[in-house]
Amino acid sequence: MNTITVVDARMGRGKSSAAIRYMNHYKDSKRFLYITPYLDEVGRICERCDFDQPDSDHMSKSAELKLHMRMGHNVAATHSLFYLMDAEAMELVRQQHYSLIVDESIQVIERLNISQKDFELILSQLAVEHEDGRIEWTDDAYTGRFYDYKEMSDTGSLFRLNNSLLNILNPDLLRSFDEVFMLTYLFDGQYQKAYLDFFGFDYTVVGVEIDENGYRFSDHPDAPPPLDYRELIHIIDDTKLNSVGNDKYALSKGWYDRRRYDDPDIRKLRNGLKKFFQSIPNGGSETRLWACFKSDVNKLVDSRTGRFRNNFLQTSARATNQYKDRTDIAYLVNRFADPNIMSFFAKQGVTINPEHFALSEMLQWVWRSAIRDDKPINLYIPCCSLTGLTQPTKEDARLNKRYHRPLPEDYLMEERAPYTYEDADLLNDDEALEQFIESERLAFREEWFRYVEENE
């Protein structure tokens, strides 16, 4: 291959527009494969650049992709289809001299969740391990419950690291292309950079600039104008609401693992999430979205009411734009690079910028929301290390006052069950009746705060 060009520029800087301009300029002299997480973006590229896409009802998409490449067509496809490209597809890429453009970061490495028993079964009966750790399937006709692992093995991406299995993008896939463009942001905090360094790829980091004809790739790192998303992202800056995340490792996976549902920190975080959502004027279920680690959802969902369960979106969500109408966003996570993956990269002395990794992971998730359409969002990030990276200013505080109504002094009080008058009547329970009266008092107090703010 000739070169890898990393286009590292923030969201909204015109990376995909610059790519469209580049492909339209060279589509008669070069052949392109454009991959993106989104099906609607595949359709947009096909429309703007007159590309083909695998959409046949009569053959698999991977087989149709090979057919298009065999005929030398320019193609737009999804990331998931790109991961299935095997040795035959790579040979077609080389023969037809394709260029690759990758929209958003691809998953170059992941640790697979597999039980020790299944791990041993695969290595003892279904596959063999090579010296470099690569796992090769021994039965080509296998169609059993580990078929997904066989597909990874067939593409040369299944590896062993100690007692773990890793899915690592076959580096020969990238080497097959004449040129590669990666459209991303905060590149030095990504597994993608560590992957390129580990496998010895040469790459150049550039940005995007604009001229009289629109956006184009620059020949130097990005230099965005000072105005960022400050007017659109309203970070909730409240000392009490954010206090649960003051520790450096607060909200990390280990932090969650050490705490149960009734832990004071979990209760404080659960109440903080509730008060944040309830503090947004005109907010509702259709505007809300929040994230924690998938295994810890039940710790932050009210065990009696199930409140906010349907507003959860896991932190690893990437290839979706179905939440782009959500405007009230809570990111209750502090991400650290997987130690098993870092151990793999460390064999070649490769490291990742930890602050940029955490920020990149957060931004990838936040950009599932309305911000992707340049609409304002309210963002609750109780993690001190992340709020520090976002650098809130006095202007942010002014916007917070505008979008975040005052909270009662006791907003971190222990959460109450939603008692109703009917509950008290049926149970003939004085305690339940007192709870109902207290909840009504708090509801009135919140209404009073809202009235004062709206009429001050």
C-alpha cells in the first residue's frame, strides 16, 4: 500500500464532505470503498457519488460486495460488512487497486467475552494456535454455536492473549488498499492509533479546510476556528450533583463492581440522575438518554418503579443514529483502556493517551444524541476527570442557569417509593399516608421553584 492518511478533526468540521469531494474528483481514475457505521450514510454516499451498495435479496452482502469489486465498481458499505472481508476480498482489492475511506473509528481490537470452559473447548477441539497467537479454525464446514468465532478466524482476526480471546482486525486488510483515509477525532487517544503503531503502519495526520469550492482535506494537522460546541453543549455544573465523581477512579468499571444497589455512592448517583432529568423544563422520556456499564444498569434503575430503564444506551453504542432526538444526556462512566488490550499493545512498547481515550469514548457516545444535528443538549457528567477535560467556562455557567432549574437543598436525600393516595387508602397505613403527603410537599416545592424561575 502507499499511505494511510488520518483525518483528525472534530465532529461537524466537514470530514465526510471533504471525502465526498475527493471521491468525486478521482472516481474516474481510482476505485473506492467507503465504509460507515450508518446505512442511511451509505445511501447518501451512493446518491452524492453515484456509488453502488450491497443490497441484493438473492445473495449474502459479503458475496455481493466481492461481485461489485470484481467488476471494479465504487462501493459504499457498513463497518460490519467490512469486518467480514476475507482473503478472497483482499485479493480483489489488490487486483483492482482500491482506495479505502473509513468514516468514524473502526473497531480494530476487542476482548471477547467467553467462559473459561468454552475457551478451552475451542482450543482443544475446534482450532489450533499459531506462534503469534493467531487462532485458525480446523473445520471449514463448522456451523455450530461458535460460528461467530470461526468467521473471525477465517478473516485472520482471532487471537489468543493468555486466557483471553481477542478480535483483532487483520492488518493485511488495510495493507491491501492502495491508499487509506481514516476520518476520526482525538486519534491519539484511540485503539486505532495503537493498532497502527503496533503493526508498523506509516501514517500522516491531517485536517480539513474550506475554500471557495467547499471542504477539502488539508496537508497539515487540523486547526479549527475557536468556536466549538460551547453554545450547544450545556454541561451541568453543580458541586453537589457532581460530588459522587470526585475521586479519580470514580465511575470506572472497578468502582461499579465494588458497589451494590444499596451502596451510598450508588444511591447518590441514582438520585443525581433522577434530579438531573427532573430539572429540565419540558423534559420527558422522549428527550432522555443515559449510559453506564451494561452490567450495572440495574444498580441505577429504581428497583420498584423501573424509572429510566427505557432511556438507557450502553457506552459502546456506535453504529446508530436512532437517538438523535435526545437532548437530555447523562454519561455516568469513567472509561479506562482495557488492561488486556493494553497488555497486547505493550509487547511493542505502544501506549495510549489515557485522557484522550476517556474523552474520545465519551464524545463517541454523546454524538449519538441531538448534537449530531447541531441541536443543543444538556449534559450531566459527574466524573471529575471528564468535566475537567471539557473545560467549562463562565459562559457555560450562564447557560446552565438558563437550562438547568434550581434544585431543592435536599435533592440528594434518599430516594422514596412513589406512594399515592390510593396506596395509603388501601393499606390504611399511617406511614404510607405520611410518605404521600411528603411527596406532595416536595412536588409543590419543585413547582414553586419552576414558577419563580419562569417569572423572575
